[in-house]
Amino acid sequence: MSATAFVLSLSCPDRPGIVHAVTGLLAEHGGNISESQQFGDADTGLFFMRVEVVCSAAMQDLESAVAELAAEFGMTWKLDTAGRKMRTVVMVSKSEHCANDLLFRERAGTLPVDIVAIVGNHPTLRDLATFYGKPFHHVPVTPDTKPDAERQVLALVDELDAELVVLARYMQILSPPMAQALRGRAINIHHSFLPSFKGARPYHQAHDRGVKLIGATAHYVTADLDEGPIIEQAVDRVDHSSTPETLTAIGADVERRALARAVRWHAEHRILLDGHRTIVFK
């Protein structure tokens, strides 16, 4: 049987012998470890590990072996083929910079995702989706239609067997039921002026206050608005000469960078949840 590259990520209560048990199991199944990272959180008492391994064992056999080990150590774990493109739905409104960046990176082969659909609450980015050969689904949202709209989106996610949902400047607040349904597999991006500059025109507000540092935060979606576990943050310095327009342009670039990193790390199984925090094995 030809060898296959796998990635195993796991977390469990910390105790002696975890690394030995995991690496020993992989060795028993003909595995050669090419990358291994681990972290023990002294505050929570949890242990986190990510391993890439080239193995001659079949996926099913390796899964069965890991499941037995997981029962012994109380592990939460995931095993996948390394480099497999993750099926992804991108949700948008009117701003195109984040969606365009993700689509370009996917086409260039630098982002390990398979974007299976673009969903917009406005039809504005239909042409962008068409340019990249992606199906576009217009799902309008009003206060009265929001529950039905969210049901449509969740049905589409299930129908397409999407593993990840990316809110690429999707300017709608997800309801608690939808946030819960997508828990751990929905990533949002927002400017890091929150909560200092809430509401409309945050870059104009920042300009009025003479900020010297602007940024963006990529995080997992939760029912608490913009308070989900943080995955990545990026910043750029600005000064008194920056206009609201230049701040907006710089901010858009920062948002693209932070979101792309978060999506890539998620698709590569480099992110593990540690309560309200994330462990990111870069």
C-alpha cells in the first residue's frame, strides 16, 4: 500500500505519557512523523497536539486505533488527509476585498480550500462569483425574513457538505441558533476598532480621534457579537497624514491578511479551542 500523509490534531487533560502514546501508535502503524507540535496549558490543565505523519496504514485502520487511544486519554481529536482542500462557503454583503482575496488565493493554490458557494444578502458580488466560476446564492435578509434566510443558508451548507463558513465582511449578525449550529466552523473578520469605534464609518471615527495603529481581528463566530475565540490579529501603523480614505484602504488590506491566515490555519487543522482562547500551531 502506498503511503499517505495525514494530520492528527487532539486535545485532552494533561498527564504524563501522551506524546509517547501518540507517537508510539503512529510508529506501530508504519508512520513517519514529519511535523509535531504540542502545548500544555498550565491554566486549564489541557494538553494540545498536532502531528503530520506519512503512514502506510489505511485511513480507517488509523482512525480505529486513534479512537481506542482517545478513549483511554479522554481526547477530542480529528484525523484528516494532509493538504485536503476544505469545502467552504463564503458569505458576503457589498464589500468585495476579503472575498476577492480568498477566491484569488484559492485559484493561486496558496489557500487549501474548495470554495463551493458564495452567499450574499445583496446581489452586489454576483459578478465577482461569476468571474471565479463560483455559484452565487442571493439570500436577502430583513428583520422579518431573517429566521427563514438563516434556515436557507444552513440548508445550503448541509446540502453542499461545507465544513467551513467564512463571513467575508458579511454585514449581518448571526442569530444565536445559527451561531450555535456553526460553532467551531464559522470564521468572521472585523476591524479592531471595536468596541472603541462602534457603528457606522469606523475609519472616519478613527481619523477623528487621530489613531496611530489600526488592525483587524479574525475570530470564530459565537452568539456573543464579535467575542468569539480570536484566531489572528494584524495591524499597521498610521499617522496624522492618513485620511479616512487611506485608513479605509489600509484597513481593508489588514483585514484580508488576517482573514486569509485564519482560514488557512483552520483548513490545515492548526487551530484547537481552549475555552475562550485558541491554540494555533503555525
